[in-house]
Amino acid sequence: MMETRWAYLIHLLAWTLPVIALQLAALVMHYKSRSGEVLRAVLPPAFVIGVYLSIADHLAISTGIWNFGEGRHVGVYIGAVPLEEVLFFLITSVLVSLGLALFTALLRRREARAS
């Protein structure tokens, strides 16, 4: 087990970036020339949700509802929220948004085959 202030960031990026890369590859394979258009539709709402969750986390930390142990993150904060936590909210929102775009593509393909 990694006991370092970098552990959260390393684990977060190690498991999310390969999944996002696979999602993007699948998105480009399916949407082809429309990929940019799909990303422009999907990524802004993901960013808004990530920011919203970070603000909620800031409020919870600021009021003492929860906290993060010392030495558990790199020490960079956005407001009261550790950088890794902000990245978690943003990356998770991107993962969900790309997943929904791919799921929608799969449903459309299935409907087209059924017709």
C-alpha cells in the first residue's frame, strides 16, 4: 500500500486516465467526424457538475462536516478543497458524461438494427 502524500493523486490518475482514453477511442470510432461536436456537447456539463461538487465539498470542509488528514494529499488547495478532490469530481463527471454518450450511441445502433 502506498503511504505518501502523492498516493491519492497517483491512484486517481492511474485508474481514470486509461478508462477515459478507452472512452475517447470508442467515441471517435463511433462518432468519427462528429466526435468534436459530441465532446463540445458532453464536456461543458461535466465541468459544471465537477465545479458544483467541488463547491459543495468546500462548504462541507469549511463548516467542519469533514476533513482530510494531513499528509494524505499533495498540499495544493482550491479554496478548502485539496487538488486531488477537485480532480476527482471533474474526472468522475467526465467519465460519466462520456459513458452516457457511448451508451446513447449503443442504444441508437441497437435501435437501427431492430428497424
